Amino acid sequence: MSLADKIAEERRARLAAERLLELKQAELSAANRKLGRHALALTKQIGVTQAEVATVRDENAKVKSDLSMANEKIETAERRLWHSIQAFQDGFAFFNADSQLIGANTAYLNIFDGLEEVTPGISYMRILQILTDEGLVNTGDMKPDAWRAMMSERWLSMSPDPVIIQMWDDRYLRLIDQRGHGGDVVSLALDITSTVHYEEELRNARERAEAANRAKSAFLANMSHEIRTPMNGVVGMAELLNDTTLNDEQKLYATTIKNSGEALLVIINDVLDYSKIEADKLVLHEEAFDLERCIHEIVMLLQPTARDKGLSILVDYDLFLPTQFVGDPGRIRQVLTNLAGNAVKFTNEGHVTLRVTGIFNHDQGICAVHCMIEDTGIGIPEEKIDHVFGEFNQVEDERNRKFEGTGLGLAISRRLIEMMEGEIWVESDEGKGSCFGFRIPLPIVEGSHGATPKLPKSLRHIMLVDESTLNSEILQRQLMLLGVETTTADSVSAALAKMNIGVDLILADHAIAGGGGLALARQLRQSKWASLPMVMLCSNPHEYPEDEILDLKVDLLPRPTPRDELFSKLESLGNALIDKPDRTGLAATDTTELTDQTGADAETDAASQTLEEAYAADNAAMQLSAPDDPGTRQMRILAAEDNRTNQLVFRKMVKDFNIELQFANNGVEAVALYQSFEPDLIFMDISMPEMDGKEATGEIRKLEAQTGRHVPIVALTAHAMSGDSDGILAAGLDHYLTKPLRKAVILERILQHTTEAFQPIEVTSAA
């Protein structure tokens, strides 16, 4: 091979080597580049991993820190909880499901007086054993074994009931145990010594209060008796006086005495009522009664006071409202008296009006009766209206400080109305007047809702003469409902100016301008209307001379007048107009003949007698009046009464009875007369000196036990408290009568025990 070929071959080998080197270098560059990329990715991955490791390391450090802090907080909470438990003055302990003590505070351990055995791990049953063996607990009447058995049974129950134990040092512990779901028990031992002692003090205080209340009741009963005893004489004598021959004026006085005495008894009862209300022992006694009549009786009692103050008392009773209801008339009258009495007391001028309306419930036969008492008095400030029905409350200011009163009236009224299932309210305008009202549901007496009254057709036109516009409006409304035309006037001159031939009757007030009702009557009798009937309304009909009233042909009616009396009078005068259309006759009058002088002299002489003289004279009269009937005998009645006045009242009440009567001045005399007089009936006063009625009755019943005889004994007493009758009848008495006595009730008791062996009682009218 030539040199050129060798050189060419070497050149070709060198080129191939260079190309191979270039190729390897390219592969190496690619590998380097790939390795660089992989190194970069790995670097990034290592960075992420390192970050994650750092995060986990931080989280682990935080968790460790949180766990450390949590442990510290738990330890702090446990320490604080235990310190709190240790601070308890009451015992606190934990028991596991096996009834072993886990832990207890110092107060719980102190119960065991420092016994070292009472430590965690001791069983509850061993604790009970220690309590009894060491005398730490007072088991009372129970034996230690029985007490432990009772406490063990309680402990093992699912929900142990609290129990109170007494310790040796007179401490009282209330054990409260609560069992958890796992069987563990939390036990509390509460020291209730102060509570037990306080309850004991309360019990003692209640006993003292009850004793004081019994003393108060005894005082009220005694006070009631002491007041009722003389009131028996007042009311009884007034009733007897009404049975004698009296003229109208005297009858008014006697009736007023009787009504006032009974009103005083109502006041006495108010004192007792408040005591009963406090004890929720007040009882309503329902019966049929006349509501309108009750209202007019109240007005009659208030009329003298109103007349002295120049006030008018008006009654506006709904014309279509019945008057007969079923309820407690005494309590309703009490409420009306309180409200109307206050209205008169706090009114210095103007009027007091009692309005009565009602809403019917025909299905139930009940009427919701609304009573309102309006006045033109001093009124009540708005801020004090809510307090007027409170106990012992009165609206205090310079205007009403002069008015006396306990402040109980409205409080009692409110309670009474609430007991009747009603409501009471007040509206007032200070300086202008007040309106007190109440609503109560009352059953209507069957058959009492009669037809509306009808006046004769001869009464087509009535003139009303009254200065009070309100009174004229009330009468005008009622007459218009009856189909009667009315003309109103407020004075004598106005009435005469409005006179015309169409007026059939004049209804005038006694106190009108121009000289009064009588001045109007005089002018009428001297005019062409001389025969015109005239009715005059006045608060005291007996203050006018009867001869003048007769001469002027005027009929008198009290003011206010019950509707039935007013319409009856108008009807009688209207019928007289029909009988005498020329009106030349005299108007009908309701005057009563005057008592002759002999009767008046006799009454004057009787009034001048002393009590003893009247007693002796009446005794002699009874002895002379006894009829002589050999076939039978008089009924013998023994009355034991220490009060001389009450003896006279009783004797007067039975003076017309055909009986033989003897009195005993005390219980000793009553027992003696029972043996010597042999009465058929005994009226026994309860409160008497030396021996009271109960003791005397007991002695009489002992004597009867030997003879087999039984004489009825009727208790006479002024005691009116609840429960008095039970105590009296339990002493051996057969009946019970409360003073003041009533003649009709005494007669009823006597007739109840009469037999054919006695002469007829032969009740006669008083001469």
C-alpha cells in the first residue's frame, strides 16, 4: 500500500474517530442535560420534603406544647376543684361502684371526729357501722341494727331519697346521694342545723300566732256579746213600741230606732267579718230578697245625714228590671251601705244617685245586676284610685282628713263582691265627683219578673216640679216608658206658667224655689185648678202639719219613693179622676188618724216609768191575764237572763202569750227553779254570773238523767262568731237563738214545744 493510501486511510480513521468523539460528546451533553434536569427535580423534591418535615416537626412541637399546657390546665382545674370542695362547709365525698370511698373533703371527714379508719378505700357499710358503734349518730327510737339496715337499703337503691340524720352534738345533716351511670356515687352531707332551728322557731311563732288569733277571736266574740246585750234592749223595745198605738211620726221614730239599731249590729258584724275574711271563713247565706226594697232601706238610713248636709239622694232603678233575686241580702246591703255611705260622707253639695240596671241571661235564669253609686263630692286623685280598695287605706289630703273611718269598708266590699263572683270598680274626676260600681250575677226568683206597671188612661199628662234636673230626668224617663206625657218645671212660678188644661196631676218636690211645694199647692187651690191632684215628695213627710196637708188636698210620699209605692199612689189618684171626671172631689190621701189624747197621755206616763216599775207592772198584768181553765194548764216557761233590761224585753214580747213565765237571774237560780218550778221550756242565756248557761244546762241534764225527763232548752246569746253554735249545742242545749231577739222567733220556739196538755197560747194583738 502506497503512502498516499496509508495517509488517506489514516485520514479516514481520524475523521471517523473525530465523528465518534463528536457523537460521544453529544451523548455526554445530552446525558449531562438530563442529569441536570433530574438533579433540579430532585432538589425541588428534597426542598418540599424538607418543608414537610419541618412542618411536622413544628406541629409535633406544638402538640407537645398543647399537651403540656392541657395537662397543666387539668392539674390546675383539679387543684382548684379540690380546693373548692375543701372550702365547702358541707360534707362532700366520692364512692366507686363497689361503695368504697374514693375521696372526701375535710368537712365530710370531720363528721367522724378524727377517726383514722375513715380514709379512701373504706366501705360505706363500715362507715355506717362506725357511726352507730362510736355513738356519732342519734338513731332516735330505732335500734342501731335497724337504723343501719334502713340506711343500707336506701344506699343500694338506684335513686336514694334524701334523709335527715341527727348527730351526737345536736347537729342535723341532710344526706343527698346521686348515683352515676357507672355506679359511682357522689354524696353530700348538708348541715341544716340552722334551718331546723329556724323551722322550730317558726313553728313556735305559729303556735303563738294561733294562740293570739284565738285570743283575738275570743275578744271579738266577747265584744260582740257585750254590745249585742244592750242592743237587744234597744232593738227589742223599738219592735215592741211599733206594736203599740202610734201616730205616723211616732212610728217613723220607732222604726228609725229599730233600723238604726240593726244598722249598728251590721257595723258590729263588719268587725267580725274582717276577721272571718282574713281566715277565709266568711260564708254567704243565700235567700230570696227584694233588691229595690234593700236600696230604699239604705236610703232611709242615710237620709237624715244627707238632709242635714242639703244633699239629694236619688234612686234610679231600671223600670224593666225585676226586684226579687236570690242572694245574700245582708252582704249586698253591706256593700251598698259602704259605698252609698262614703258617697254621702264625701259629698258636701249636690246629689248622690244609686242606679241599678241589669242584663238578663234567660237560659240560665240569671241577671247580671249592675249597681252604681254616683256623687258630686270631692273625688279621688287619679294616682290614688288604685289604692282605695286596699285594707286600712284612705285617700289622705287636706280635704278629707276631717272624715273619720278605719278604711276597711271598701276592702271588705271588694272581698264580698269577689266572693259573689262579681267585680267592683271606681271612676273619679277629682273635684267633680266619683262613681263606684259593682256587678254581680244573681238568680231571679221564679215568677217575680212581672209585667210592667200600667197607669190609668186618665193619667195622660203629669207635671214634674223639681229643682233637680237629674231627678226630673229619672221620673220623666220612667213615666214616658209607661206612656205618660210629662212637663217639667223647677219652681213655683215656672209650674204655674206651664199649667194648662191637659195636666192631669202634679208631682212636685217639697223644696222648690218660690216657697216650696206647699206654696204651689196653696196657689193651685185658689185657682181654676183647685181640684187638680198633687203629690209632694219630701225626705221627711211627718214634718208637715197634717191639718194643712188635708186642707190643701196634697198627698205625701217619701223621697226617694219605691216604684211600687209611687205607681200605686198614681194609680189610686188616676182611678179617682175616672170616678170624678169633673175633678171637684178631694184627692185621695194616705193620712192616718191622730192618736187620741188619752192614748198619748198613757204613752207619756209609760215612758216616765222606771225600768223596775215597768217590770213590776208588766209582771202583775201577766198574772191577771192568765185564764182559768181547770181542764188544762198554762205552759210553764223559765227564762234565765241576768240583764234586767233584757228580762223586760223578753216579758214584753211574750206578754200576749197564754203562758206562765218565771225568770232566773243566773245559772244557780235556773237550776233551782228547774226543780221547783218544773218548766216545760227553758230559754237559757249563755253568759251569766256565778254559773253560765252551759254549766247550768249541764247541771239540769244531770238531774234529768235521774228522772228520765227532758226539757227543751233554747240558748239565748249575743255571741255571733262562727263555731259558737256548735259549742253551745254540744253543751246539751237543743236550740240556738242570737240576740237581738225577735218576737216571731220566740213564738215559733214556744209553739214548737206545745202539746194538748197545755192551754192554747192565744196570741192577741197589742192594744
